[in-house]
Amino acid sequence: QVQLVESGGGLVQAGDSLTLSCAASGRTFGGYVVGWFRRAPGKEREFVATIAWTSGNTVYADSVKDRFTISRDNAKSSVYLRMNSLKPEDSAVYYCAAGLLVGGIPIKDIRVYRYWGQGTQVTVSS
């Protein structure tokens, strides 16, 4: 059984930085993509960033590009999201997710991601 456990959320001020962690267990993730999504109150869950486990290639949402950095540690089976220059509009529950690219579904599409964590709350005050 695959488990993804997020940590690192909290309350910060605008302009601050925060690093989220996602610890994965239950399988090896060679060939998988592991990413972060977020859901703000009253909004749909949206793509934030993702990383290909084997190659290390990354993809970001335009709204976080140049502020957020996704990385992975193969030895620890963990993925991280470093968030700099945080804005109030970044406030959301952040979810870690993993899946396989199949059927030509775009990498930012939520349908790629089969496994999900429970989420961690990030609140950015102005």
C-alpha cells in the first residue's frame, strides 16, 4: 500500500519561506512523477509542481515559477517543495501526489496522480 505523508505546513507572513516535505512508502517510484497540488477555500484543486522521479525533470505552474522549487531525495523516498516569497494567495492545503504518465494525459493533469497524501495547511498572512 502506497502512503504519502506531508509535513511542514504552517502560518507565515507574506515574503517568508517554507519547505514542505512528502515522505513516500510502500513502493519504489522509479518511472513515477511525484508532485504537489493545492486547494484554497472555495476553489478547485490546482497543480503546483511535479518532478519525474527517475530523471529529476521538473514542471511548475506559472503562478509559482521562480518562487517554488521541487526536489527529491531518492535515498529517503521524499519529495520537497521549497516555497519562497510567499503571498497570501498561496494559502491553501497542499497535497503530495504520485502517479504514472500514461495515455497521453498531460503531466499537470490531476488524473495522472493515483496516490495522494492527506494534505498540510499553509497560511500566508499579509
